[in-house]
Amino acid sequence: MTSRDETRAGHDTTSTYVYGVVPAPPVPPQAADASAQARLGVGQEHAGEVRFVVHGALAAAVSDVPTGWNEATRADAEAHERVLSELLARQTVVPMRFGVVIDSDEEVQRELLERYADRLEEILERLDGCVQMSVKAYYAEDALLREALARRPELKRRADELSQEPVERTQAERIALGRDVAEAVEQQRERDQRALVEPLMAHVRDIRLTAPAGEREAVNAQVLVERRKRPALDDVVRGLAAAHELRLGFRYVGPLPPYSFSDRALESSEAA
């Protein structure tokens, strides 16, 4: 483990910024890129080199930041993700969320690696050989409503009939119609979600679904896939995109640090 030089960044004291935990012995993130930028972590002009705090079978990827650091700029967030991506390319990673700072290397050893050793080793075993991929699908404009009404033609007929009647005399009927249309739309979304998620299931180790962030979002799925099965998953997503190209647009992103499949309770070790 590289020792801390408390004056190298021009500050009297430093704290330890934590990116994630990997199996020991770790593979440095700069192994494939010797550039100075690739070796640096968060902190911009005060950025320290990424190094490892090792305890038993675990190693925390860390760098020094000035004590009291709380810049949280976009550049810092990008540096955090860059370090994790470089680690992920070479080994299994339990990622920490952006902004976790602990007082010292000794605290990292004691309050993270030692305190959560069993849990971290279990998570690393579960994530071994896997990456996270994000699969999102979005409806073309009005596609969801059109399909819901096509499946329930009586709703369109009721709407046409109400359009011929005075609003003030049909308030109750209009409210009931709106409720039924909303129900039909959600039922259609659930059908589409099943149709999109089921083909993914055969190729992934785990899947986490998030509630739609907007009316046009059909699916928001985070999947944990073995690296060796990634090409098969890619083919499935391409096939879904082709099959639904007139009604859905897809966003397929990764590999990503497996945030969705890591234990966020580990972050309770963050310094106050």
C-alpha cells in the first residue's frame, strides 16, 4: 500500500476518498494507461493518485482529498466514474456512491474492510465475472395510448359519445372515463414490460426493475450479466429494438459499475 504524503497536495491534512472495494491483490486502474490523468482521482487541482488500502482478502481503491473537501463538481463525479470504470475493466468491484470520504486509511481498514469483511466478500463472490448493463425503452409519441385504446375500443367509443355532450352534464362520466383510460394504459405498459423483460431473463444473473420515470418510459431495467454472456444479451437487445422499432426506442448502456446489485448499507461507514 502506498503511504500517504500529507503535504503533496499542498494541504496540512488529508482525508481518504473511497471509490470501491476489489479483491486483494488489486489491479491498479492505471495499468493500461500510464498517463497522469488516468492515475488521478477526484479533487481536480488537488487530485491525488488512486491507490489501495488492503486488509486481508479485500482492497479499497482510494485517493487523498483535502480534509473538509466537499466540492462535488461534475468533473469530480466524472473522475469517480472513470476510476470505477478502469477498475471494472480488470476486476470485480463493489462500487461506493460518489462522495464517500473517511477520515484516514486506518478508518477505511477498520470501519469498512474489517467491519464489513464477510458482507463484502459475499458481494464480491456474487458479482464475480459480472457487469451491470442498463436497458431502457421509451414509447414513441402517443404509442402507448394508441395501443391501450386499440385493445379497449369501448373507451374510444365512450370518448366519442361524450365529446358530443355538454361538459357540465357529463362530468362524472368524463372522470370515470379518464380513470378507465389510465387503467388501460398501465395494463398495456405492464404487458409491454413483461414482453421486453422475459427475453432478457435467460441471459442475466439478476435483474432490477425501476418504476417508470415518466409516461413514455416502458422499461427501466438494470441487469447483472456475466461477461461471457454479454454478446448473447447484446443480440437479444438488438432483436427487441428491431422488433419494436415503430413503437419503442431503446437505450442500452454499459458496462457499468454494479451499483444496483451492491449493498448500499456499506456506506454507513462514511465519515460524518
